[in-house]
Amino acid sequence: MRSNRTTLCRGRCSALLAALADPALGRIEASRLAVVLAHPDDEAIAYGAQLGRLEGVSVVIVTDGAPRDLRDARRLGFATARDYAIARKQELNAALALARICHDRIECLDVPDQEVAFRMPRVSLDLARLLAQRGIETVLTHAYEGGHPDHDATALCVHAASALQDGSRRHRIGIVEAPLYRLGAHGIVRQEFAKPRHPGELALRLSARRSELKRQMIAAHRTQREVLAPFRFDIERFRPAPGYDFAQRPNAGRVLYDQHPWGLRSAHWPELARAAWAHLHLRRTPC
């Protein structure tokens, strides 16, 4: 039975990637598809050119985009984290409106930015419940790549939610992932998976129209203008997510957030990941 469910979810991932790769397809029926990402603006970087094609897709943003240390908020002229979070949600709604995504398809879990890793059991359960309620069969999310702790924690929570669905005898959720940024040998690498290349990896060169949609969605996140400036508008990459061992540090231990005050050092990650998996009574990472 487990083998059959695994084959089915891999088939869903392959079918989705084939649909995305087909230039003849305009709108794609996506009522059983969810995009689950950590921050407002991640949706534009990772999947912006595709969101306008996905008819009925659900979008779930895990954090409110506002770290509680207020460094970012005050630099941008906000007095409180709440004010900053409100601005970021308005930007998210504006970006998704460009992709014609209705408000009733948008969910924000409002976890404080930089704190997902410390709330992974709760977030996993909330995601499992939400995905079950919406009948979601496939999720687009982050690669586990050591770029930002919220990205890695959201990836774990999506995989955990899939495992919880499988354990409850509903259906296993197929997971497709996209790269945002990670630490390479010579600095930050954006929008590329680490080598070796996965056989199911898809690199989509964007048409002028889809590239422009992505550009406009990124521009809608006005408070993040400087952060988003280095990202590309001409390509998006996806692949079926592998079955990660989340107890191992990502990206072969080369972790970008060790170099930044983003709420977590990677030395603490394995303990948090193991504790979350144990709290959820999960025995192994889903394939």
C-alpha cells in the first residue's frame, strides 16, 4: 500500500511538471494544488511566473514577514512588528492579485518571521489540517538548501504534513520544490539547485509575458526592493522533492544563515528537526 501511494504522489509531481513545461497550456486546473512558502515575496521569487497559470491554486504563507527584533522594521520606517507585518501582507495581496488569485485561496499562518524552526510541530499539524480540508494532493514549496531558517523549517513542515496525511490513511501529498538561495563555494547562489543535477529537474525559460508578470509581482513587494534586486526574471527551476534526512544539516553543512542574525544557527537545527519529528510521532522522512 505504501509503495502504491508513493508511486501515485510521484506521478502527480511528474504530471504537474509536464504541464508547467508545456508552452501550449495556458491555465492549468490547480484546485488540488497548494503553494506553501515561508515569507511574503517567496511566492514571487519561486513560482511567480507560474502562479497566473494555476486555476484555483491555494497559497499558504507561513510567517508574517516581520522579525520581532525590529531591525528590519525600523530600517524601513515601521515602529512595530505589527505595522511591518500589515505592510507585508498588503504587498503579498497586491502581488497575488496580479496573478489573479482570489482572497479565499490565500492563507497566512502568521508565525513570527525567523521563528518557524521553533514551532515546527504546530505548523506541521496546521498545514496537515489545512491541506486535508482543501483536498490538496500536491504542494509546491522550498528546497531544503540552508538559505534561510524559515525556508528550511517550512520545507520540513510540508514533508511532515505529507507524512501525517499518509499515516492517517488519507493520501500522500506530492511535493515539488524550488530553489531560492543558498551558500555556494564562492558566495550566495540564487535560484539554482545544488549539484549533482536531479533527473527530474525542470528549468523553464520564461516567455516575455510570464517574465513580466514575475517582475511585477516582485516589484509589488516594495519593502523588499533591495533584498529582491539580485533575483532573475527569466528562469524558474523545479523538481520533485527528494526524501530528505532533516536531522542532517542542509547543503552539506554549508549554511548561509550561520553568517546572518536570522534567529538560528545550523548547529541547533538537527536537534530541533529530530524533536519535531518525534513530537509528531513520525518514524521516517517521507519519499
